[in-house]
Amino acid sequence: MPDTKGDSLCPFVENFTRPEATLYTDEYDSYNRLQRVRHTVCHGKNEYARDDDGDGIREVHVNSNEGGWTGLRNLLRPYRGVHKTYLSGYVAIHEMAVNHKRISPSLIVKLVRNHLC
């Protein structure tokens, strides 16, 4: 992206998220025009996570993205770099691990089905 102004940021985010997506952001003004459900934390008030419904789980936080890149970096570290031709495969493996916290028979079926197509 050329910049993080609302005119650049909002169309980008909306292009890569589903209309029914819930977004979790900080209170950066550029996000204000997003056409999505949005929950924010206020770093200016030392808020980094919040439990909105009182169930003990902090649903609203913005550290997932930073943590995701850390996880990918840790996955790649033992290889001391990978060729750019194969990088997308490593990213896909990491994405699968993040999205599927445990390997289940249904996940294996989906993987095999996709591989056979």
C-alpha cells in the first residue's frame, strides 16, 4: 500500500475481508470509514485487549496479526531462508496450522480432496 490513509486503507481491507467479517483494530482514524463491524482498543489509554462480554476471554485485541508473523518467522527460522518459489507453500502450511488448531479426520479429508483435484 502506498500509505495508510483512509482512502487507501479502507478499500484494501474491504477487498480482502468478507462483508460479514468483524474487524478488530486500534483507534487509528483511517479505519473509521470501514464498512464492516469493528471493535477497537485504545492504546492511548493503555488498552491492548478487552473482555466485552465478561466471560473472561479477551475478544477485542489487535495482537493477532503481529503474532501471526512471529509464528511464520519461527516456522522458517530452522531453514535459514527459503527460495521465493516455495515461500507461498510454507505460508500456506503456517496458515493451515493457525486456522486449524488440531488435526482432525475432516481436515485430512479436505487436504486430500484438494490435492487430488
